[in-house]
Amino acid sequence: MKKTVPIIKVANLHKDFRIYARPQDRLWEILLRRPRHQLYHVLRDISFAVPEGKSLGIIGVNGAGKSTLLKLLAGILQPTVGEIAVSGQVAALLELGAGFHPEFSGRRNIYLNASLLGVPDDDIATLEQEIIAFSELGEFIDRPVKTYSSGMYVRLAFAIATMVRPDILVIDEALSVGDMAFQRKCVQRMNQFRAELKTMVFCSHSMFHIQELCDTAIWIHMGRIREIGDSDQVVGHYEDFCYSKKTYNSIEQDLPRTQLQESEVGKNSDDAMPTMPDCRISALSVCDSDGHAVTELEPLGSVRLEMEVEVLKDGIEGNFGFAFMKSAEEPIASFLTTELAESEVEKGPFQVGDVFTVSLAVQHLAMRVGEFYVLGGLADKSGLLWYETRFSKQLSIKPNKGVGTLIMESEWSVQRK
Amino acid sequence: MFITLLREWIATPLTHSRLFQQFTQQDFHAQFAASIGGFLWLFLTPIVHILIYSFVFGYIFQIRAPAEFGQTRFVIFMMIGYLPWFAFAEAMGRSTNLLLEKAPLITKVMFPVQLLPLTGTLIPYLTHGTGFVMLLIYLASQGLLSAGWLLLPVVFFFQFLFTLGIVAVLSATCVFLRDLQQLVALGVTIWFFLTPIIYPITMIQNPTIRQWFLLNPMHNFINLYREIVLLGEVSAINLQIIIPVSVISYCLGGWLFIRIRHAFGDVL
């Protein structure tokens, strides 16, 4: 097997911006050699390598430092600390038609842009027709680009950047502008690019495109790499992060509060009532269909939720509940026995010393991504007063293809008429 | 360091000739095609200036070309100095805005930025060089043509190198210090009056002070033009000054520009 050489290698990269309160501070700093700026750390400790022919996706919330990283890769900015080694010709599409001259016709801009990218003149003439065809501009190609719509702009820019066949293509959010048909063409074009063993670095808020086009993804959060790895997995965690307002860590802070009573799963638990030591949950477990405890669940798989209950007082009658929780206050799904008749599930009364296991089989888990917890709870007869609740360990869904938070059981069919 | 300078500064216009050409065309386009007057506007300023100076200095103050230039009319004497000066002055005046107006490009596209001061200097030299050539054609038809004129392009080229070096420094510095824009405009005016263009250097009585004028490269250039065109001869001292000064300006300016261009992306 041919050994792949990293074509982009970034080691220990830091990028700071100097923020000056007033423009003249920059001058004073040069003259007096005394710092008058505030440092703003845009990127910190970024290291990764992209082998030839692989594509890298960069994701993160706005302001995380994605664009700065792309600019560093394109060579427009210089790192404050660290090294970037890029071997090969880079074509960067950082902003729509940044290299365009608005007064010139599209055709002339092809030449202008291509020479900005350093393409020999003879090559452009042969590529010209191909570029015009790809961009679908038709007769507009001879009109000034200032008359173009933003879709036409991006079509032309994308066509040029990909047709000149650079070794490395750096794209920042370019696909979000075009219509669906053009986006599809772009994806095809980029896949062809990958087939030609070219390297791509791609930044997008479209998780679909990241998953579709990238082998590896980097999630940048507050200027640091939060996660790097297989794009499906990183996208999964990132989406999960975006959909939850809270961060992962907060649940640990929330855990002690499970001793409080919750009036109902999902309802605010702040209206705390004294815990009634009538019964307690001695164990809570999440098992697969074979009965093994698991922490990673298959999408659309089945799980069995179990809790062991010890009764501390005679004559307890109650209800049980389970819930999948994003955090202590955010339920995903809940299962309660309050609506069920006595005949369907035993609700007591129980006697002191009774120990029993409540279990709930859940089929076809609909969560596609994310990390969550299972909450088990015991309530009184009315279902309003909760004796005790207990959280499971953190659970997660195995990485899988797709976008969105949910996955549903489905069946395809195509019927020819 | 020397290799970098050679490759990045001196060789870039050749290795990126296509882009260089594109930039030059773009600049021409921006100046001429966008307005109705086009070329006319460009020559209007020097023509009006020449008319004013001839009226004020030639007619009112009765300044005459120095005796060594024979019976030359003051207008001709002044124009030979003024047209090359105007190319220099315009390149200087535009220099401060060269990188600032291209900020969107510099921050979004990776390309050899050092082409920008080159284009910015080339355009005024091309346009006002044309004006200068037209004047020369007129003078040739008056029977002034001599073999010494072959030196004119050489001197003009060295003036271009000298200007390019200064433009490179100014354009790069202006990214950091925008106040420079005002200062440069003022500086060019001061420089203009300190250069014997609208007056002959012989009007300065004190020979010591006259010696000091040799430190002004523009005076050396203009004196050379006048000597070559009107007399067909050359002062060795002027040549000895302008050649090293131009080369140093060109190399030093380029070196500085290449050194600090990495910071452009951060500041712009």
C-alpha cells in the first residue's frame, strides 16, 4: 500500500490578533516599544495533518476561528506561533468572488481570477469553455459581474477555483449560496476532486456536506480543537452540542439535585419538597436485548431500562417512570405508568423489605446523535409526588451517517409505472 | 535574504507576468474607462499647472532659462523638468492608497502583493511618460535631437526604480499608519518647491547651498533631462549620484516591503 504523505501539516498553531483601542496606539507601540494592545487568542494549540487525497471538514459555531484557520492555510495570515507546512498549489475560495473586478465581464474575470491563482495563460483558454459551461452563465458571461446575482457569482467563482485543478482546495462556506441543483453539481465536482486524489479543506455549517464530502472533521470551539476524527462522529457530537443549550459537563453539577423531588419529569424541580424516605431506587441500569449493560446504543436499536426498588414503608402504592434526559432539566422522551391500569403493571401496595425490579423495554431508539442519560423515578399514586429519581451513567448513540437529531425506522420503495 | 529579495521582489513581475498585466489593465480601466473624460482628465492637471507656472513664473516673475541653455524658452525649460516630476509626484500621491484600496483582495486572496506598488508606479510613469515623449517629439522637430537622447530612457528608468522603492515603503507603511496619507501629500508639495523645476538652480546665489541640492535625487534627474535634451551632454556628477541612489532605493524599498507584507493580512 502506498504510504500517504501529509500534504497539509499544522503543528502547535497559535494565532493571536492584537486589538488596539485606538489606531494611534499601534504607532505608539512601535515607537515606544511598550505594548499597548490587548491580545485576542483566535486559535490555540491547533495540530493536525491532512494526507494527500483526503478531505478535511472544519465545523464550529460562529466566531470559533474557522475562517481564521482557513486564511492561515491559504497563506493570507501568518501564524503567531507554530508551523503550517502546505505542499502544493492552493486555491482558496474564502469569500464570494473576492478576486473579481466588478466592472469586468465574467469572461475577463475568469482570466483575472485564474492569474490570481497562478495558472498559466495557455491553460485558461482551454479551461474557459469548461468554466462557462459549469457555471451555467450563458450569455451573462460577457456582462459585468456587478450585474450578477449572488448565485451567479458563486457559480463562477466555484467553477474557476475547481477547474484550475489546484492540489489543495480551501473553501469557506461557498456552497450555501447556490440553489440545490448547483449545490448538487458542486458536491459532484468535489467528489470528482477527491477521486483525483486532490486535497480539500472545507468549512461549512451544512453538516450534510461535511459528512458527505469529508473524511475527517475538526470541531473548533473557542479557538481550540474540541474534537478531531471521523467526520460522522464529530458531526454527531457537534450537532448534539448545538441542539442542547447546555454543555456536556453541566450534568455533573446537576446530579446532586436528583435527591430533590421533581414534581414531574421535565418540570422544573426547583419547587423542592422534602424527600419522603418511603422507598428508594437501589440500582438503575441500561441493558441491550441480551441483558448486558451498555453505554453506547445502536440507533434504532432496542434497550431495556431497569431499576431496582427497595420499599422502606408499608403500603406504598406508586407509579414508575423512566425518561431519556439531555440534562437534568431537559427530557428527550418519557415513559410513565400513571396512565396504565393496575392490570397492565403492578403498582403495589408493597410492604417494607420488598425489593423488586421495574423494567421497561424500549424499541427503535429514535435518537440519532448525542449523549444523554436515563432517569428512573418513583412517584406516588397520583403521579405528581416523586419519591426518588436516579440518573444512569452517560449514554451515547453509536456514530452513524445522516443529519438531524432523530432517526426513524423507514422503508424505501421505488415503483416504476 | 538576498535570494528572497531577488525572487520575491525583482523576479515576481516576470514569474507572474500575467497577473501583473491584469493589474495594470485593471488600473488603467479604473482611471479611464469609468469616466467620460478618460485620458483628458489625466493630462488636464499637468497642462493647467504648466500654464499657471508659465504665467506666474515666466511672465510675471520674468524667470528665464539659465544662459548655458541658450535661447530656450522658459516654458520648454520648465516642461522638461515638470513632466518627469509629475510622474514621480503622482506615483507618490497614489502610493498611500495602493494597498488600502485593495484590502478586500489582500485579505481574501493569496497573491504576490508586491505587484501592487509596481503597478501603482508604472501607471503614472506610462501616462506621463507619454506626455514627456510628446514633448520630446516636438523638440526633436525643432532640431534639438542628438545622440545623447539615447540616454533619456536610461535616466527615466532609473527615476522609475527610485520612485518604486519609495512607493513600496510608503504603501506598506501606510497600512499601519494611515496618517501618512496627509503627510505624503504635504511632503510632495515641499519636495516640488525644493527641486529646481519652476526656477533654474542658477537663481540660487550661494554656491554652498547649491551644492546641497545635489542631495536631492529629483534635482539630479531633472538636470540630466535638461542637459540631455537641450545640450546633448551629461554631467557625470548627476549620473554618479542617481545610479546608486536608485538601485539602493529600489532594493531597500523592496526588502522592507517583502519583510512586512506578512502582517498586511492582520492589519487590513
